[in-house]
Amino acid sequence: MAPTLQEALLAWYTQHQRRLPWREAADPYRVLLAEVLLQQTRVAQAIPYYQRFLERFPTLEALAQASLEEVLEVWQGCGYYARARHLHQLARQVVARGQPLPHTASGLQALPGVGPYTAAAVASIAFGQAIAAVDGNVRRVLARLQAWEHPRPKQVQAQAQALLDALKGQVHPGIWNQALMELGATVCTPRKPNCPGCPLVTFCRGQGQPERYPAARPRPQRSLEVVALVLQGPLGFHLEPRQGRWLGGLWGVPLEEEPGGLARLLARFGLQKAELLGTLRHDLTHRRLWVRVYRAWGEGRENPAERPLSRLDRKILALATAPAAGAARPPWPPS
DNA sequence: AAGCCGGGGGT
DNA sequence: ACCCCAGGCTT
């Protein structure tokens, strides 16, 4: 008898699943950490952060006792720092309550930083709840299976849940969810998917032109000019904690938008002039930053190695630390 | 529903 | 240069 779609995928997953650190243990805290780290982040990038994070904060209790700055110290460079802030809040909430992590998706989703995907992933993988976890991979796999150019979120969620329900408890829901995601990550990739190597090829209505499903969404990218001031003294640099959503909680050098950015920075610190160290480009989500980096001598007592900094600030400080590093005249202007 | 949030790697 | 990644929060 021909295998069902579910049988075909599970057989494939048994053979081809990657060995990933968070698949070694069933500790709910570790599953949660992995899922948060994997939000908008590739597996390969998340792995070293996962290891370092667990070394430093082995349990939810250890995380709750840490300061936010300690948490960001480990998270720096990984991006989307709200994830770290929320995970820290989550740990403090749950520990303060004196309860273990909620065992259901709805309970989990009430926690900070846990949305529909993460809640379903943790509930299914760590607690065995039969709920479909729909991420970008699953969305793409199902869009191709059904030849949906514009899959609607409810449509995808319902389809994913139907596939899981058809298993009728014969398979651990977490295994099924991971199998679907694994297929999307390694075979049913966004571009140049490996259709001949796909266990679901006989079930797929989109294999003829897989890259048509789902249709890509146009993404505008805005260009922004800013000025950074590296204020350097004999004892160190002037760094300040950033507020708000943008790199919030991390430290950085004073930054101002053009036009008039340099004048505002000079006025703020009572300076007459500053030396142009160079320019650099930095890309954020949907934004391209063109940064003019100036240096002036004055008060500064911070050691950048002891503060959590974003990549942007590390690049800026590198211009002051490594003179003539070749980045003195990078591409400009914003075109 | 749309806008916002980092950084990186594959193509 | 472009795409998008085991998304979630705010408006």
C-alpha cells in the first residue's frame, strides 16, 4: 500500500533529521530557549548562542536571578534584542509565581515574547500537546503542497492542524511539527528546493514551479543618514544605555540623524569640533544606515568590552580602535 | 492589517 | 543585490 503523506514524512524525518543541541534534552526551559532564539534566526546562527546562554543561565531560576544587562551580554550580536528582554521578563514572572512553565499553548502564549508559533512549538515538543506549530517553513511547505500563491494565515493553520489531527495520537506531536519544519529547512527551501529528494513529491501540487508558492512580498528599504560620535578619554569611551525599542537595553555611542546631527552632538557635549574617522554602512531590517563616524577627546570612562553592544556600535568603535583599517572611504553616498 | 525590530548566510 | 530566516509586539 502506498504510504500516506504523514508516513512518508515521518519515515524521511527518522532518517534525515539533523542533530541539533536542543534535540538532546527534553527540558522545557531548553526547548523554550531554542524556540525564542530561532525566531527569525537561522539554526546555524542560533546554535552558539544556545550553548553560551545555557552555560551562563542553566535554568529558568538562574535566568530570573540575572540582571537584564547580564542577559544582553550573552545575547549581544544575535539581534532582535526584544527577545532577550522578553525572555528575561518571562523568567522573572514564572519564577515569582512559583509555578513551572505552563503546559499548554494558550498558557504559554500569555507570557512575554511567546506568540502563536513559539507557544505551539513548546507545548507540542516539551509537553506533547497536539497543536500545530506554524512557522515560515510550514507555511511554505503547505503553500507548495496546495499550490497556494497567497496562503492566508488561518488557512495554513487549519491545514497544519488537520494534518496533525489525522495522526490521531499515533505520533508525538512535537516530532511531527519538527519533521514538517525540517523538511522546509533542508528540502523545501525558499529557492531551488530539492523536489526530487522530497518525500512528499507525490503529494505536491506545486512541484512544477515551487518558487511560485508562496509569492514573495515586496519589501521596501529606506535609507537613513546618521552621525556617530566616539567621545574618547584617557580612561575609556563615552557610552550610554539606549532606551526604547531600537537596540533598547544595549549600550552605544551617541547617535544623531542627519541633517544637523553633528551640530547637535557637538552642542550636547560642548565641543568645538570633531575629527571624521570614516564612514560605514549598516543594514537593519528594512533600513540601511549610512554612518559618519566622528571622534573627539573628552570625558569617557566606559570599557566597551564590559558592556553589551550591538554590531553597529562595535563597528563604529572599531574605526576608533583600528586606525586606517581600510574602511575610511567605503561606499557613499546613499544612492 | 501594517509597521517595527538585527544580523547573517545563501544565491 | 536580494531574499528571508523554527516571529512577536505595538499602533
